[in-house]
Amino acid sequence: MLDLRRFPSVGASLQAAIDRWPDEVCLIEADRERENHRLTYRQFEGLALPLASALQEMGMPEAFRAAIIMTNQSKWLVSAYAVFYAGGILIPLDYKLTGREHVELLTHSRTRVLIIEYHLWRQLRQSEGFDRLALPLVLVTETPAGADLLGAQRWEECRRPEAPRFVARRRTDTACIVYSSGTGGRPKGCMMTHDNYLEQCRSLTALYPFWPGVRYLSILPTNHAIDFMVGFFGPFICGAAVVHLRTLRPEFVRDAFPRYQITYVSLVPMVLKNLERGLCTRFAGLPPFKRSLLGALTAMNRSLTRRRPWLGLSRLLLRDVHRAFGGKLRAIFVGGAFTEPSTLQFFYDLGIPVANGYGLTEAGTAVTLNDFRPFRADTVGRPLPGMEVRISDPDGEGIGEVLVRSKTVMAGYLDDAELTAETIVDGWVRTGDLGRLDAMGHLQLFGRKKNMIVTEGGKNIYPEDIENVFDSLAVKEFCVFARNYLWPQKGLGREELVLVLHPDAGKTVDAELLEEVRRRNRRLPDFKRIRSYLPWSSDFPRTASMKIKRPDLARLITEGAGEDGLRPLAD
Amino acid sequence: MKTLEQVIEEVLQLASRHCKVSREDLSADDDFFQKLGIDSLQALDLLTRLENHFHIELPDYEMQGVSDFRRLAERIQVRL
């Protein structure tokens, strides 16, 4: 792998990787059982540089901002390299957001160049607020033949043959603006520097190395921080290859492992759980003798790998299981949300280590990661090299807020000095997560103290962001909280949202009001729905500009009402 | 060539059978995630069944942002 200490920027290190491994395969894109294409590092460069050249010829200023809204595919990476090459700042946006949310983040980030798939472009064009966007250049991919481009250009045709000029960036310059959440009022655009990425990549690849021949299966979209790091930057600076699968259908995901001899893959807990269920069903369908044998071999493997993984032995003992995964799988990365220890143990017992970790965009993609020395299902691993983790104001059990200091900590939130100052105090990121460091240096998480929940799919949900669904509700005022923010729970995986209702004078929370709340609640996707409500009878504390003082209201609620005052909002 | 209304009807019938929800409770403009109570992985399973029924292929990435039966049926119809 490249020695990243020598490079000033992400773009410069990618350029060096291309020079170092020109004939190695870097990208394979597959759609179901078909292979769309396979690119070497030289061919990858051959696609990216004409695009970089076109961007420069169009007079994009240095440090122009370019957003990518794409599903999981190789053009994402080609576009990203072209942007870095031309000196731009990348804004990776989640393609699953609504058109209105995209408009909001494109406005907030002051994006000038948008690279987007056609069907998403069509959706964006129809979204409220689109007309106010200033987008001098929009490039679309996946455009059907003869389709109206709606003012955009075809990505495939945006290229100039002249060699582009490589625009040097410094380590302290912003490489990406990553939205850690935040639509509906206060977008949180984390300004990630080149130094952040270079240092994160160094620490991650020290623990989980890539090399030419390694194949990483990319299922998560590349806008996801984990995939950006281990499904793009990490493999590329080591000469490895990334396999993009353009479908998430379980049958094709399963087939991709043996077909492409996958070495690593990243999953969110929900997909990992689904994989576990699928395997359990298959095991349950085995004849009794084979099932008993599998149980015995699994127990033997568990015993023999108690201290550390022994991949060769596991592959021998549980040959059929490993063959189904292609026989080359070294680890599954999982993160972004809470993973049940039983799931981690299930895979480890089969000889498939699941590297669960802990990270947040603001502090680093991965702050801690399981190193399997030995395997621990009950922790999120030890801090990676270069990461300092400490517990603030620990209670009698050693549990307190997790603070992180590292070169991977973001420069700050875009255009929000106040929020930055609240989040990074004396160089330490206040994560809002409750944790404890044990005697072996492993971090154990116990819940969240901030007003936020994280879904199984790894999405951060801020209660403020979903309040607009309840706009003009027939009450005096209302407020949404994460339950754990009001009553911190020392437990994970039971996160939910609470609606506090203050009825108009002389009124109560009656059946009619509740029916209206339920009706509106059904408009939200399941993972964003309110689970319980709390009737409240006094005025909410507010600022001079009439915004609810959430921390003050939360304190009044926890002092004035017990958790048993909560009522379920069942349908 | 089937009309959009015919495709919608077949989609609703298949969804009703597959997710064990009464056909009468489903209408073209319903959000299928909410009405059928399914998550994104279960929706992919439903798509596979629709593909088999109509003998077409629906790329996952084109389904982004599609959450009601009518738009789903439109995407199917252009492929018939």
C-alpha cells in the first residue's frame, strides 16, 4: 500500500495509486448475474480525466462544490476522482432522500456541479424549491435513449480530450462536505479535510489491510461514510478492487460472493440480520444428521478460535458455509447502528468475523473497531491507532459521555460556528453517546444522551426534522423528543420517538386529536414514526425568537413526569 | 399492450396476495411501504414477484423514490 504520510490530498494519493498499479483491476460493476464492465486503474483514469478536463474547461473555480446523487455504481467513483483531480470539493448526498431534502442540501452546500442519475434528476426537477437552485452544470447518467434531459448534459458526453491540470490541495483544505443528518431546518454539513481522510485510511488499513487481488463487495452506496472509506479510498490506495452490485436482491448478493471471490464487505445491521435469518432457515432445512454435524463443527470452531480468528481452520471445518461465501471472505464490516451481540456471535462461530465498530461522521468513520484479539460480541472494539477516546464525567459504573480526539475530527459544520463550538470542545468531539472503557481498552456503548435516534439501517433521525408532519395540529404546542434524551436508558436497540402534546386551554388530549396524530404519523416511514405520547399542561419554555428551548423543556418533563406518564400511540 | 389501469389492478392483486392484505383495502395511490407494512428488503422481494409475473426486469435503482402503486405500475408498463 501507499505510504499516505507522503501525500497532501486524497486526489494526490489516488493519482499515485493509478501510477503504481495501472494494470490491476480496480472496479467491477455487476447487475444481477451480468457483468457491466471491469476497469483497470489505467482505464479508470481514462474515464475520469476527460471529465476533469471538461469541468476545468467550463471554468469551474478552484474548490468548486460538486454533489453526487447516485446509487451504487462505478460512475460514482470515476466522478469523485474527476472532482478531486480538478480541485473540487465533493458533496456526497444520500440518494434515498426526497427531492425536497435534496434541494435543501444542495442549497445549503452551495453546490455548483451536480452529478446525478436521470430518474433522480427527474424527481429533483419536480421538487419544491428547485427553481431557486443555482446549478450551472448538471450531468446525468442512466438517461434513457431519446429522453428529455431537462436542461442537463449527459455524463457520458461531458469530456474533453485535452489533459486536465491536476489542482493541488493541502491537507487542511476541505475534501468533502458530508451531511450527517439534518434536513428540516438545521442541516449538519461536516467539513471533512484531506487530512481527515488520509489519517482515517492509515489507521483502518493498519488493522484491515488491502492489497492487489483483494476484492471488496460494495453494497452500501458510496455516499455512506463507511463505503467511501473501505469501498473506495482504502482499496484504491492499496491496489485492490471494488465490486459494485447494482441490486440488493438477496439472491444476487448471495451469488456475488462466490462469483467474485469477495474478501471484504460492509453491511448495515439490518442486512446482516437478514443474512443471519437466511442462513438459519437454510440450516433448519438440513436433514437431522447434517444439522447435528453442523452444530458440532460450529461448536468446535468456536472453541478453537476463542483467542483469535483462524480462517484456514474455519474454512476447513465449515467448508460448505465458506464455499457459499466464495471461500475468500476475511471479514464483514458492520457499523452505522447497533448490532445485536447474538448476530455477531452467530457469524463468528461460523468462522466469519464481523468487525463491528463505532464511528460518527464528525469524529471519524471508524473511531473504534473490533480487532478480534480476542473476539468480543459485547463491545465495539478498541480505539483505532491515532484515536483518543475518553469518558467524560463517568458515573459509579464508569459510564459517561464518549469524547473523541483525533486527526480525523472534522474541521466543523458548514456555516454553523455555534453548533461546531457545542460539538467540538477543546479539540474533543462530544459524541452524545454513553459508553465505558473496560480494562482491556474496549469501548462498550450504553445508549445515547443526545436528542437523536439511529435506526437499524444506520440512519440518524433528529426529532426536530420530523415535526413538520404535525404542523398546525389542533393543540397549543407540541414537541418531539427521542425517548432516550428524556430518560437516558442504559441499553441499546430500543430507541423511539415521543410526542409531547400541550392541548389548547380547556381541552384535553382526546380521541379525536389522537386519531389525527395517528393519521399524520402514518405518513411517515415506519422507522420515523412516533411510538408514544405525553400529555403536558404548561407552556413550553421558549427563546426570544419563540423557538422551543428543548433542553429546558426536556428537564421540566423529566423532573415533572415519570416515564410511566408515557402512553402508547398504537394504531 | 396492457393499459395502465390493467397493470395497476394486477399489481394490487399480487401485492394483496403476497402480503395478505385485503384487495379492497388497497388503492392505486397508496404508499405500499405503509399500506403493506413492509420494509425496503421486503419491497425488493415484492419486486421480484412482480418481475416474474410480468416477465420483465425492474432495476432497483430505477425504483428509488417510487413508493406508491401507481408509479410502480407505470414503471412496469413501459417495460411490457
